[in-house]
Amino acid sequence: MNLPVNVTRRYWHTLSVWSVTPTTNWIIEFGGGIDSYSTDTAVIELRYTSDNDWSTSVICLGQYQDQLRRRILSDWENLGTEKQLQIFQNRLQLQREREFYEEQLQREIKEKEEQIQQDRDKEQQQLLQEKATLSQQLDDATTLLEQAVKDKSTVELEYYKRLKIQDTQILEEKTQVEEKKQIITG
């Protein structure tokens, strides 16, 4: 590649390569050094030519913006209408694919959200059923406990009545025994 001397004779420098168009690259070179040929900033244009080679040229720093505009327009014109149409068709195809995948993603998100909501509703229904079952079991246990307390009171009352009757019978027997004893001892 045929590069100008103000590019090749720099020893301490920084390069930045910028792709202007598909067929044009710019090398922007800063610095050089004490013993270098040049320390000015250089803009070197590399263009891919139709004979499969690269051409080089130096662009003055004050003119590089105008050159940039001209190169971009020139490259677009060189691409021709068919190439531009192909590029726009490719962009349109990419846009359609993107929209398709976005719609598909939105459908999948919606389906997942609906499934999650159905699962939540089902779980909530199960929890409500469990709560109702537990409440019923608690009510049944409370009723049984109340009945047991009532039955216990009834049993205690009957036991107390029996004891009282037995006590009365023992007292009557004791009275009869004492009466008989008095009659006998007399």
C-alpha cells in the first residue's frame, strides 16, 4: 500500500481508524515525536477501488468534513439504485422480522401472565377450600367440646343425685339401726 511519508515516518503516534462508508476508511493520526518527520494531525483516506486495490490520499484537516460529505454521497451514488433498493429491502425485512419477534414475544409474555394468573386463582381457590374445611372442623370440634362439657355436667349432676340418694339411704338405715339398737337395749 502506498502511504505518504507524513504517515510512515512517525515513531510515537496514535492512530484512529474510522469506517466512513463500506468502501472508504479514514486513518486519523496524532503525534509523532521529536525526531519524527511530522507531528501534525493527519487524515489519510483509504478507498477500495474497483480493481480490488486500495488507493490512499491525504485530506487537509480543514477540509475533512466537506470531504466526508462528498465521499458518503459519492459512495451512495456509486452503489446505484439497485444496491440502494437492496439495502432498503434488507432493512425492511429486518424491521419485519423484528416486529414479528416482538409480537411473538408479547404473545408469549401474555400467555405466561395468563398462566400465572390461572395458577394463582387455582391456588387461592384451594386455600379458600382448605380454610373452609378447617373452619368447619373447628366448629365441629367446638360443638363436640361443648357437648362433652354439657355431658360431663349431666353425669356429675346424676352422680351427685345418686350420692345424695345413697347418703339419704345410709342415713335412713343408720336411723333404723339406732332405733333397733334402742329398742333392744331399751
